[in-house]
Amino acid sequence: MGRSRSKPSLKGLAQKYGGSVRKRYSRVYRLLKQKRQCPECGSLKFKRESAGIWVCGRCSFKVAGGAYDVAA
């Protein structure tokens, strides 16, 4: 019997907390970490600085938005 490939860990949520919670967490985590385009200069260095604050690493443009997504 061959080995199956394991999925990347979800920051310590291995077998804990149940499947629905892990799926919800992975959906939010993917949304948080996806690449975004800066509305000012157009570069792909637009990231979350803290909860609700988004900043561009290239032009230092700051904007307030949602906790996990800019548009929210």
C-alpha cells in the first residue's frame, strides 16, 4: 500500500477542532495571504500590516479595510 501525500499543516490544527472549523480557517487564511495589487501604484506588494490596516511595500500607501480582506 502506497503512502498518501499529506496536506500542509494549518498552524497547529492537525486533528483538533473538527473538519468544518479547519476548512473555515483554511479558507480565511488563504484569503488573507493571497497577493493583492496596490490601488495607488499597481505593484503586488500590498499586504496587511495589522488587523484592518493594509500597506504597500513599494509606495507606502496605507488604507483601512477589513481584517482579512481589503474590500470587506
